[in-house]
Amino acid sequence: MTETASNPATAAPRPALLSFLGGVGTVTGSKFLVESDHARILLDCGLFQGFADLRRRNWERFGRDVTDIHAVVVTHAHLDHCGYLPRLVRQGFRGPILASAHTTRLAGIVLRDSARLQMEAARHANEHGWSKHRPAKPLYNDSDAEKTLAFFDPIPVGDDVEIMAGTRLTLHHGGHILGSTWAHLTLEDGHTLAVSGDLGRAGHPLLLPPEPFAGADVLLMESTYGDRHHERELGRSAFASVIARALARGGTVVIPAFAIDRTEVVLHELSALRDTGILPRSVPVYVDSPMALAALDVYRDAIREQSVELRPEVLAQGEAALSPEPFLAARTVQDSIDINSVHGPAVIVSSAGMATGGRVLHHLHRLLPDPRNAVVVIGFAAAGTRARDLVDGARVLKMFGEYVPVRAEVADVPHFSAHADASQIIDWLRAAPPPHTTYLVHGEPAASAALRDRIDHKLGWTAVVPRSGEGVLVR
């Protein structure tokens, strides 16, 4: 009798199951699990941020037995894509964490800083009694972060790497932040899956555009700006105007900026404003974020190494592209405290970008009540964050257990975002053969729905906004 497909030794592989465990209906907490007969791969492993009910999900156990996960693929080093990794390791994950070399280095900075900030917040809450938890505890600590970093395994962008027998991974430059990638998986049954990570925009002032999408059976497409259009020159003009107004009033400008990439882009723009005279050399610029300063060193190294990710004009300009002299680095806690005694005119660039934590809160606490000052929100502000509250016109902001009046000027300049907008996403997709299904993830509901409709109308592709926790077959 001849062998048939019913024989386990010769049976065809079953279709892989794709589960949406985060990054659905929100721009945070990205986690997508691919399970085949012989491999379980987690694509991104981010923290939830924003509303309290989202943040509480960070404390829940992972939705699967983490010891069964063979590997994690991290597209880039932002906290909403890698910040849950120490929790995964604490629960027993021991596989490789695959990412580009620059992402590996930046993730070390991000995770160490995240652990430090959570430990500091828990300590502050216990000392001042503003948390309902007794005692308040960090989500993870510095020991968890160090254990996690030992599992990172950098792989060259563009190489075809075998993760497990029959399961292969290729990373492609994503143009979002230094080291960012979009990932292409080939599964053991021959089907393919791509995940965009956070897709960069063609107008990024430092980085080259993302490598073109070449097609896959299933695509996970971020949709952060799926309902918006960037106006780069309008954004630069608005940025310059609010700084000029605040300085003319004798005020201080505080810019909540993501420590990875946004700080570099802001410094690049401030350097240009120095050259035009809009930002006088007598006005100091402070960078108050240890993580941002450490990341800045990675970007400087990339310039010195002539990284293929960077624009030729940035490489030609050298480190001056990131140095609006005089530029004062606040590395220690005392440095940060000293800035709080400085009165305008001045510019303070500090993280976190959504004002969910970090040193920027102390500057906002001091500066928001004074109408001479200004706050410039330069990137995407997720619902439920303080930055979003400011953009939406909040008159008070809660920090450190008390409400602070908002009398400073608030300027929303989202055109500095490192995310592709709706038209740029369509352009990135247009040249590729249509996937069987495109899933719109990492976006708020309205943005994901708008991009779904746009893909349907412009490309004629099948696009779906999945539900949180949903599982689908990869065909």
C-alpha cells in the first residue's frame, strides 16, 4: 500500500494560525503570534499605553504559554513594539529575539530606561502616596531588562535567515527610525506573511524611505495615520512660528519628544532655525532625557559609519545635522532639577513623547500654568495620554496626584511624525501583487477603518480591521 496524506510522516502542513494579541484598535501594545505545526513566532512585543484599561493589560499574563514561543521578531525599538519583552522573559520566554543591529542597540537603551522610569515612578508613588496600590510596584525592574537583552540576536537586514526548519525571515529597511524594519516570513507550508512594523515616510529628514513592499500572502499593515495627510512644509512653518511667538513673550518652549528618532529630528530642525536666526544663539536648548542622549550617540555613530539608512545630505553634513549649538545635555537628575530653575526664553526637549512619564512631566508641571510658555506636540498622541489631552484642549492636566492648570500655548504639529500617512502607505503598497488579505493594525479605530476603505477603493484589495484576540488562518 502506498503512503497517503493521512500518514503523519507525509501529511501536508496545516495552515498557520495568526492571532492578534495587541496593537488592534490602538496604536500601542503590538503583538502578533504566528503558530504553525513546528514554529511559534511572535511578531513585536510592545507595551500598551494610554487609557488605564489598556495599561492594565500590561499586568496580565501573556495570552499563550510563553515557553512554547520559539522566537520573537522585533521590527524596531519603540516601547510600543518592544516594551513588553521583559514581562515575557519574566514569564519564562527563553528564545532568540531577532532584530536589526541598530534596533538591538537602541532596544537596550529603551528597555533599561523603561525599567528605570517604572522603578522611579513606583518609588515616587510610595513616598508621596499618590498610587492606589500599596505598595506600588514597577511592571519590571532593571534586572528583568538585563536578562531580556541577553536574548537579543541581531541579524543583517536583507539576509534570508532560517528561524526554525522550514520557517525563514528576511528584514527590510523600514525608514521609521534608525534600525526599523518591515519583516517577511516564509512559513513551512510555503505561505508568506509580512508585517510592516511602523512604516516610515518618504519625507523623513534623516532617513531614506522604506524599502518597497514586494508582496506576501498575508500583510499586517500599520494604520496610525490611515486617515491623515502630512504637510511637511506646513509643519516646519508651524513649528518655527510657535517657537518664535513663545521666545518673543520671554517664555520657555517644552517639546515632549520620543527619545528615539523624534529627538534627533527636533534637534535637526532646531539646528536649521539657528541658521535662519529664528532661534537666536543666546537662547539655550536643553535635551533632558538620558535615553534620548544615549540614542543620539547611536545616531552619531551611524553618521560616522556612513549607514545606508541615512540620507546622503545628512551624511555629508555630519554630526552638525544633530547639533543646534549651544546645546546643553541634562544627563543627571541634578541637571534636570537645575533646568527647572531656568526661566525663559529657552527650549527644552524632553521625553516621553506622549507625556506618559519621564522627566518631561516635571517641566510640564512647572511651565503649563504660565501663558508666556508653549508646549509643542510634534508626533502622534494616542488617546488617553497627556499629550492627547493637551492637543484636545484640556484646561487642566493631572500629574503626580494633582491637577495643574493649562494656560501655556499648546501647538499640535503632527507633520513631524515618522509614520507614513495614508497616501504614502498606498504608494508603498501599489507596486506589489495583492495579498490574499491585508489586516489593518496599530491604529485607532477611525484611522484603521479609513485606511481599509482607501485600500479597497484605490487598490481593490481585501482589507480587514481585525478584533483584539482574534485568530485567522494564513493562506
